[in-house]
Amino acid sequence: MVRRSRTWSNRIVSCGSQASAPPQTDRLAANRAVGRIALKVAAACGGSRRARVHEAGSLRVRFPNGDRGRTLDAVIVNTAGGMTGGDRFDIDIEVGANASLTATTAAAEKIYRSLGPPAQIAVRLKVEAGGSLAWLPQETILFDQVRLRRSIEADLAPDASLVLAEAAVFGRSAMGEAVVTGSFFDCWRVRVAGALVFADAIRFDGEVAKRLAARAVAGGGIAIATVLKMPGDEAGVAAVRVMQQNFAGEVGVSAWNGLAVARLVAPDGAALRRDLVNVLTAFGGRPLPRLWLN
């Protein structure tokens, strides 16, 4: 039997259930980083090709394997070098019918402290009939007094497939850093043919370190992650459970209604990365992005 993952989050029904942010002055607003990417991938010539690419502000997207191969690789780059209070990023990705895309980030995203409004990240994913998307950004590293609100909305056709993984690290332990206080709200909504099939939310607010230390939350772990695979089944779950002795932290995994979910908690970011690689490999499918393995 796999080790059970601890419940490190408070579940929230609505993505809109968020505390209001402190007002932002005009002077600060003028210095905020704002970025947007809108990307569409289409099937063509036996592979997947860029059909539309829009970049704005401090976000860029690059394609290391060009337009070659069944699956197109996309790497998102934040030229601002991190985020802080008041920054906002919007990412829209659409995978056309029978196309395939793996999207990741060039580096871990750093979210620095905010004395006012939160940083905001909105991710919208759409996968059409027969399409396949792996959303595999590198870790989000949170600093003390962080304020971050992130939402992920995914809309799938009935026969589309999706792998979605997000990891958050509360402070760089190797640098002697910790997130003592802060605010982190992460909301996922996944729909198939317009019907809601998966809803999840994580919220830390106030004394983050104290909450993470609680046995019923993270038991002192500072790195958490969730992996969603659709379609997912008991075979993938069994493959993860076989690897339980190899995990540096704790991993819980289950499958229901055609999807599989793994939850991870680890003592630090490095341990979480190793466990994430193992879980994603066990779930099967396409190779991991090369940047994950460097």
C-alpha cells in the first residue's frame, strides 16, 4: 500500500472565494510586470505545428524542437526574472484536433514578497478532439511574505488527453530561507465537453510555516505538488504505488471516473523534483521535457 499523503490544503468551492487585495497605488501599478501568451497548436504534415503565437509584456515562448515530430515542445520564458506583488501573467494555450503539445518553463518561477497586492497567474488550457497536452511547468518557489493567486482552467473534448502538474516550494531550504507568513491561493477547474469533472483548491494564508509544520497538513514538509492525468486508470495508480520505496517524501495516488491524481509532499524542493519525475514516469505517456532532467 502506498504511503498516504497528508492533507496540506483547505478545500475551497469557488475560485472567486478570495480575500480582497489591498489597494495598489498608481505609482506602483506603473512598475508592475504584465505578460501574456496566446498559443495555438494544430496538427499538420504528420506532426504538430504552431498555428498562432502571441506574446506581450515580459512573457515569451520558444520551441526548441521547432515544428518537428508528433509532439511540439513549448518553453515559456519570463524575462522579468520572477514576480512580485501586482504582477500579472495570462497564459492561453489551445491544442487543436489530433495535435500534441508539451509545455514547460525555462526555469522555476520565483514569487517574491509583496507588501500590497498579490501576484496573479491565470492559465487557460483547451484541448480539442484527439488532442493531447502536457502542462509541466517547473516549480514555483515562494518567498517569505509572498502573495500569489493562481487559477488554472482546462476545457477538454471527450477524447482529449491531459497531464497537468504543478509544484510549489515554500522557501529555498538550501539558502536557509523559509516562508513564515504569506498568502497562496491555487484553484483548478477541469471540464470535459463543458461539464465540470475536477475542482481543486489550495489555500495558505497568514502563518504559513506554522501550518506546514502541522502533522495533519505537511508534517514539516515545505514542498507540495499535484499531478492530474486524464484519462487515468488503476494501472497508472499501481505503477506509482510500486515505486513507493523510492520516494523521498510522501505520495498518495488514486483514480476515479476516468482520471488519476497524485499528491506529493516532500522535505525540500530537490526531493520533490525527484518524486515528481518518478510519478510522471510511472503514469506513462510522453518523455519529460529535457529541462526537467538537466
